[in-house]
Amino acid sequence: MSNPEPYVRYLGGETGHRGFFGGTASKTRVFLLAVFIGGGMVGMVMGLGLPALIVAVTGVGITMLTTARTHRGTVLERRRKRARARARRRLGTDEFVPYEVGAWDQLQEAINQGSKEEMRAAERAMVKMRANPDGSDGMGWLQYASNMPGIAWHAPIGEQPYLSVAFSVSGQLRGMETAAALTRAANAWGKFLARRAAPSSLIRDVQTLTRVLPPDSARQQLWVKTRLESVHEDWTAAQRDSFEAQKLSYDEVIRKSSADAMVQRHYVVVSWPLDQQFTDAAAKFGLGRDAWRVLMADQIRATERGLDDAKMGDVRALTAKQTTALMLHQQNPHLPIDLTRTVDPLRAGLRSHDEFSAHVVEDVDPTSLIMGEDGPVSPPVTWWHRTAAIHGENLAVAGRSPLWCLDLLIGRELTFVRSVSFHLHLVPAGQAKAKARADVVRDLAGVMADQQKGRLVSDDSTTRMSAAQRRSADLAAGSHHHGVDWIGFITISAPTRDDLAQASRQLEEACATGLGIERLDWQDSFQSAASGTTWPIGRGLRPAAPTMASRAINRLAGRTEKEALS
């Protein structure tokens, strides 16, 4: 039997849909160039002459310089980040305090009856106190009962509302697997996504999340404790010394086996947009929110079956408490990831503040106690978090196997706690094929124009064209493939500022050398909101706007018939 062909796919160079005039320049550059060129032409027509021409040429030159892409971003982006950070500090939104009814009433009373200084202090404190942290702004629950899948209801400002459910999975590969098993697993995952990208599907976004953290030795310690012989009163001193030596030996084994080791916890988050298609489908089950829950129960069961078919191992929908416990653990890794007894699904944020390059969380370590003045208390802890985005255009064009992220997940050089998340927006084949064809035509026309005029064809043009050609080939008729928009996020965590800086350098080096990621886009100046992109809530990807033809087809499709069974 011949060996199976390696499962290799080309990633990198995807820079999104081209503009009307070709290329992938930012909208800011196109807008400013249009303003200065149009203003200069109008000024010349109105008789302003040379001054208007000088202003237009100067504006075009400044625009080209400030919007030029570098390995640290553009000048305009850096200035925008600094301005955003200053505005947040001025408004007080760079700090977060969990909402409490009693504290809020006291602040309200201070505003109504206090002095001017008390009123100003109360107003600043009210700005800091919010129900949800920035990373989960506008999040509530459609269903958060015990022993039932938690259905989160999201209504972020300026975005379409949606529902999300997190699923815990054990992963496709466990132990030593053959290349054939790896290929089957990759094909199964591709089929899972393709079946949910059809226009008739209610699902539009899928998030994969891997939490990399030190191993929890509590189960091993419990195993040792239950199997050690109990102390007897008639033991001699030598027997007691031998018993204590055994305990120390077991502790040393557990400590050495878990030193510098990291384990992974895998999750898949699925999102359902609350659009007309969803409400029409829910109307078949009844009226109001109860119909939504019935429809979601059917969708959750179908998703679990799909993840089973995708060979994701042990699949289990998380309850609202389990989802919230995971979010709290990501903010404070000292909180056990499976501790749900004390979790309130309506309190998903911990006290924190933002620095320019860090999201700083202040909490306690409930797993240890220290003696205080009033008895044993949990010691305070501080965790520093930083999030970076992985864009397709910053990824080197190369063939990659399904294990191309392995260095990021289990790399020996990366010993810090981290969360790795990829967001996938599923695009029906018709829309994806139309975009890919348009991109190929425009890129090819640009390359041919350069060749005919004798200009040197840039690497960016050929890279964009080859990426568009691959997308078009993947979407050929009969392939049963669909399109996808994607983005990746990595959140790293460290107990101190210096440790976070060192972890940032280690991550950049590992991504550049092992993964071919040429640049990590650090989400500075809004790190608290960026932390939510690696939480199990489906945040972080703004899908591309549909084309005019796609919107026309959707309008022609209309709504489902009321008399229809489905």
C-alpha cells in the first residue's frame, strides 16, 4: 500500500478583497489621496493656481509617508494608538471595576447630595464601574441554568447581535498518530466547516481556542494521599522517618514531572447571528425566546454530532458557569479552570486596569493561604496580559501541514501561560468564488500592465495574484469547498511586567522562526478589549462586507414562507 500524500495547504498572502482600482491600500490612504487630489483640481479650476497645487502635492506626499507600511505599522496607526491611550486615560475607561449594587447606590447618592469634589470623584468612579469588562462588552445569557448548555447572547455596540456556545473538545490527535490519521482528521475538520458555510446554515462564525497552562497536580496529590499508609502510634522513630521520607519523595516526583511542563485545553466556539434567517427558523418552534431556546437546543445537538464526525474526541457543550470559569481563569490563571462552584455567570470580569501594552488584572490566589491579622487569607496576585493579532498578509506564503502551529502550542521555548485562538467567518461558495475571480482579474491586469510598460513587477503583486489564483482553484465547481475569512490572536500572561516583556520577545522570535509569521500586530492601547478575542465568546473578527451582487441575491431570496415546514 502506497503512503498517502502529505496534507499541505498554502497559507499567507491573503490581503482581502481588492479595491475598485486594484491593490490593497488602506481605506484611509485612498480617502486622503482622493481629498487632496480632488481639492487640488477644484482649486486649480477656481483660479487659486500654484498655492492650490502646492497644498495638494504636499498633502499627497504626507499621506504616502504616514500610511506606508513598515514592520512596526504605519506612522498614522502609531499616532492613532497613542491618541486612543490618552483619551482612555482622560475619560477613565482604562480601568474596570465590577458592578456592585451597593457601591453604585453610594456613588449615585454622592452625585446627588455631595460636594463638587465628591461629585467629580463619584463620576470618575462610575465610569470605571461596569457590568462587563471591555473584552465582553454587551454580553448576556439566553440560557444559563445548571446542567444545561450555556447560550451567551451578545449585543456589542456597532455590531450585529449573535448567540454563541462553547464546546470542550479533547482534540483530534492523542498520542502517536500516523500521517494517514492526520490527513483524515484534517479532511474531517474541513468537511465540518464546509457543511456549515452553506447559505441555508444558521452558523456563520467558528472559533478554535487552545489554552496552554501548567499542569494541575491536584489529582496526583490526591492519588498519593489516598494510597499512603496512615501513621500508627506504635511506629518507631525509624519508621516515622521512613514515612516522612516517602512523602518527600512523592512530592519531589510530582514537582519534577510538572516542572517546565505545559498542557493544552481545547475548545470550539460556534456563533449564530441573530438575523432574519434565524428568527424565521425559530418562528417554526413557537413564539418568543422559548422558541429561540428550542431551536438552539437542536443546533447544539447537531454541532456536537458534527464535532464528533470531525474526530474532535470527547465533545461537551459548556454550561454558563463553565464558560465563565474559563474566562475568569484566563484573567487570573491562579483560579482553577474547572472551579465552577463559586462562579456567577453574570460576573465575568475581575478588577483590572490598562497600560499602553498590557492588561493588568488584580485578584487573589484562592488555592493558597497566608496568615493575616484576622486569620488565614488568600494572598493578592497580579497578572499582566498582552494580545497580538495574526493577519494573513503578515504570514509568509508557504505550504503548511495541519501541524504548522505546533511550535506555538507545545514549543519548549515558550514556557509562559498563553491562549491561542483562530476566528473563522464562513463564506458561502458563491460569494467567495465571485470575490476570488474579481481579485484574480484585477491582480493579473495590474501585472500585465506593468510588464507592457516595462516596469519591474513587484513581489507584492505576484504574491497577491498567486494567493487569489489558489483561492479560485480551491473553489472550482465540484470541489464542494466554501470560503472563509480568518484572523488569529495570541494572549500571553505573566506575573510581572518584566516577565511579560521577556515573553513578548520569546513569542515574536518563535513566530518568526518556526511559524513564518513576519509580524505580530500587538493590540496596544486597548489591551483589555483585545483580551476578549481569546475568550470563548466569539469576539475578534469583523467579516468583510458582502458585495452588491450578494446583497441583491439575498434580497431576492426573501424570507421563508410561513406555511412551509422548514
